[in-house]
Amino acid sequence: MKVLVVGGGGREHALCWKISQSKKVDKIYCAPGNAGIAEVAECVAIGAMEFQKLVAFAKEKEIDLTVVGMDDPLCGGIVDAFEEAGLRVFGPRKNAAILEGSKAFSKDLMKKYNIPTAGYHNFTSPEEALAFLETATYPTVLKADGLALGKGVLICNTKEEALAGVKTLMVDKQFGDSGNTIVVEEFMTGREVSVLSFVDGKTIKIMTSAQDHKRAKDGDQGLNTGGMGTFSPSPFYTAEVDEFCKKYIYQATVDAMAKEGREFKGIIFFGLMLTANGPRVLEYNARFGDPETQVVLPRMKNDIVEVFEACIDGTLDQIDLQFEDNAAVCVVLASNGYPEHYEKGFVISGLENFKDKTDYFVFHAGSKKAEAGIVTNGGRVLGVTATGKDLKEARKKAYEATEWIHFDNKYMRHDIGKAIDEA
């Protein structure tokens, strides 16, 4: 079969890599792709939001399955566009992708169906938000309602920071229309855990756990980014936590969406906070996480295309989802200055060191081919991943592998997975 993957980052590289292992697949296309993806798929110069061009391409090439990696096209209705054209596609429809597309919607859903989450208030008026914050308790959390590349969350330790945050989100519109509505949320403390799942509308199958590192600098300092590294599994995601989440969060979310007439097929990413009072939902995503995918898929035993098809066909209950009894760590090599200002176009050397290795991977996030070779083309450039018998071994190997790669302005955190030592 022929598969089209929509997107061009590290997540999509990991997806293309995993799809290429399927016995069912003869050919992979990726739109728009990147220099790393080009090694396992044919890259096509069509943007992820160019739905009609993608539909026309899928028809022309007789694509059997399209897999959508990114949030923007899912929330924009790409699955609806493909289905209307009679094409087979993996991902939630627009009315289900709202689970990620609107934080206000997801908070109201959790409240209605008693799914554990932080206390909150939604505001569409900056004046009302400012008035509320005058008497709020601190720290508190401000979230832009819509998509903001994982960066629309402000943790405010003081009233002054919160009032400035309202101006940033709702008045200055730093994240555009995503800040038309904001959620002011109770600040929770505890370990964060990411749990990805496959969903077919009624059945949910949980993947292995992971933990992302969002802040740009060591010690969780600096600005929020799209993710500077991750590890899997999380030693803090215990059997007890798993049991609680299965009882009160996972299936409850799938059932809630069905009851709302928003049948969810695809990936639900649960961002959890393990508080002193039990697990709470921080956020939902309606797609694979980035860079969580880069540590979860190397540990997955199944043919991923079979799982995608089961989700589409409503037969996920027949899939025995399995993961290796090992661990993986991913360290993101970024351009110095990310997520704000950084230069591009620097030649990347050392990529050949990953050839023919089964426990070391390099997933491209921001790269492109140029006359000089493969060059940097984004803030997050590469995700260096290693697997090992346990987290400590995987972490040691991943950091060793970061030294195999060189480019000007190379930057990374040096404490990805440090929490492992505290487990």
C-alpha cells in the first residue's frame, strides 16, 4: 500500500520511520517532509494546511492511507476534507480535534463528566479576566484557548505577572486569535507525565508513558518550547497511577466525546499531573506528541499501520498493543537562541554515525538539503534518541550520541531525564 504522512518535523520523521517497517507498505510520501524524512519517504512540496492540494495529490497517487501528524491541519478539518473525497485517513475529525483546539472546551468537558482536572475559569473579556485576577490566589496559570505551538501557557507567580499575562494573550495577541479566550487555571504541583493512546471511537489502548521537558534551559529554566527532550517510560507512572487513570480519565474521555456527538478516532495525548491528591489532566492533544513520539515508537512492537487501520475501522479491541521492556531517551539538538531568535543554514556533520544502528536514532525536526549538504532549518533541529535496558543506560547513550553531531550554534539541555535519578 501507499501511505502519505502530513507534516515535516521530528514527530513525522519518527512516524515515517515506523511506517517504513510495516510489511503492508510499499511506498511512503511525506508533505512537506524534511532532509531526514527524505531517507525513508518521498518528500512532496505541499504545505500541511493546503488541504485541497493534498487531497488532489492523494487521488493522483492512489494513496491508500493518509496519516496526519500535526495539530493545525487536524483542528482545521483535514480529516473531514479527505473523508469527503472518499479517502482513507487516520486522525480525528474537526469536531473531535477540538479536544486540543480549544482548552476552554476541554475544561468544560472534564467538568461536565467529572474527569479530574485543575479548577478553572474561562474568560472572553480581558476586563473580566483582570478583575478576577485581582482577588485570585497565586501562583496561577493562564492558557490561551487555541493552538499556540505548545507555548501559550503562562505560569504567573504574582498578580503583576498575571495582569501582564492577560495583556500578552488577550490584548497584544502574541498568539493571535488563540488568545481571544483564555483559561485561568489553578496551579498544580507534582510530576508531569505524558500518556499517548490509540482510539477508535469507543475503545482506547494506552501506549507506554513518557515525560517531556518543555523549558529551554537546564533546571527547567527559560522559556517554554515545543520540547527539548523526553524519556520513556516514566518511573513515576506506577501501576497505581495507571489503574486510577483507566478508571477515571482514559475511557471517561472517550465516552464523553462520544456522548457529545464528537466521536474520536486517532490519537489522544493525555498530559497528566501527578498531584498529592491523585492524577489530574493538564491538557489533551489530538495527535502524537513531539518529541514523545521519538521515544515511544522505537519501543513499540506492533505494525503501526495495522493499528492505524483498526482505529479507522473500529476494531481496536482486537489489537494486542505491545511495547519492549526497555527504555528510550531523546535529547533535542536546537539552534542557540530558540525559541526566540536563531540563525539557520549551518551545515550538519556526523549524521552518518547513526547508519545501521538499531539502538541509536536521529530524527530530523528542522533540516533541509542544500548545495553544501544537510543544513539547519529551524529552532529544533534534530532529536537524538537511544534505547537501553533501562533509563540510565538509555540516557547515557543518548548524550554520548549528541557528541557525534556537529553544527554551528548547536544547543541542548544537559539534564534531560535527570528526574530518573530521583525515582
